[in-house]
Amino acid sequence: MRDWDDAYANGAHIPGAEGFVPHWQAEAEAFREAAGGQIDIAYGAGPRERLDLFLPERAPGGLCVFVHGGYWKAFDKSVWSHLAAGARAQGWAVALPSYPLAPEARISEITAAVARAITHAAALVPGPVRLAGHSAGGHLVARMVCTDTPLPEAVVARVEHVLSISGVHDLRPLLATQMNDVLGLTLEEARAESPALAEPRPGTRLTAWVGAAERPEFRRQSALIANAWAGFDTEMRLVEVPGRHHFDVIADLASPVSALTRAFAGA
């Protein structure tokens, strides 16, 4: 029988894993101090329903939204501010939302909250919308372009590309993990909230981006959605980056000239 807890245990397989969060926090704080930005914009009534918005020096060409990971049960927007740097330098406004976490919120409720965050940010910034998310965030942004999207039609029609970085696209294996004691997933909800089991909106463009040195399960999850959605009216791309693992695969979003930033904020 497969050990599903180990399949999703990223830190246990990354040397120096304990140093990544302090590094992210320091980089994020330094970016906020340098870039300014509109901090803690409310998009809902809940205490975690807040987003940060970083505007470029010129009029923005559109809106990029980055949704953080943490298995739907950890972190907030303040840890990831520096990942706005690349897209912002390319002339995009960049929004980073926090969202309610499990166990206080079910994954379906988190999905709805992220849709509210994107909708609110889209009302502040005109033009096309690009979505990116890491790990659980990859799941959440992929949910935005399913046919049962929680986004209003006027907003989802503006979404021109989705970048799921090391995303979890089939939630059913999580039922066999200890983390489900916190997530509280049922089989019904796991099926309903799995993008790989849903149909994409016609015309969807999605890139599944994953590190080649990640756990096999994350490589499988990325290949899964790329293949499952390729049979529809979509433009799908699967990118495996040599040498990158689950914690450093997102680092290049901070660079305006990286391939990852081009996938997020490029053509």
C-alpha cells in the first residue's frame, strides 16, 4: 500500500528545508519596504480575507494574481510578497491574497474566498488577468477556470492564462493522509474540488510547472492535469524544470527575466 503521507511530505526530502520559511519572510519584508503597495485590502468580511496589491511604476498592463500554498492550512500573503517582483517589473499590477484556512474553512469555502479575492482585485485593475498559484495555490487557480468556476463571467472572461506551479489537481489521495484530519475532506468534496476531474472552460490556457527534483506525486499531479485537460478546447503545457524541488521551484518569480516570470506575465 502506498504511503500517501510520505508522497506529500516535501520538507522531509529537501536538504535545509527548515531555512526556507525564514528566508521567504525576510525577502518578502524587504520587498514590501522597497515597493510600497496597498496592504491589507479587504475583499470580504473574514479576518483573513485581505489582499496586497503592488502596482508597477507605469500604468499596469493588467493584473497578475499569485495564490500561495501551504496545503490549505498554513501561511498567508505576507510570506510571499517578493514573488510579485518579476511580474511587477514587467508592468503588471500584482495581487497576493490571504484566504481562510482549514480546519476553520473547508476547501470548497477556500475556493470561493479566492474567487472573491480575484474578483475584488480585478475591479481595481483593468485589463487582462493572469493567475498563478503554488502547491495548494495551484489547485485554487486551476479551479478558477473549470466550467463550474466560482468567478463571475465578467471576470473569468478576462483570465488569459493560468500557471499552476507544483499544483495538486486531484484531491482524492489526500483522503488517505494524516493532513485530512485538518482538511476534513470527504470523497464527495474531493471529487468536486479536483480540477483534473472537472472540465475546463473552452479556450483555457494553462501551464503546469513543476520541478524535476520534486516528489514523484507532484510530478504526477502536474502531468495529470496537462493530460486530462488536453482533450478539451484548451492550450496546455507541461514544464519540468531540472534540479528544482518544491521549495525553490517558485523562486524565479522574483526575477523579471526568468522563464517562470515569462510564463506568468509574458506573452
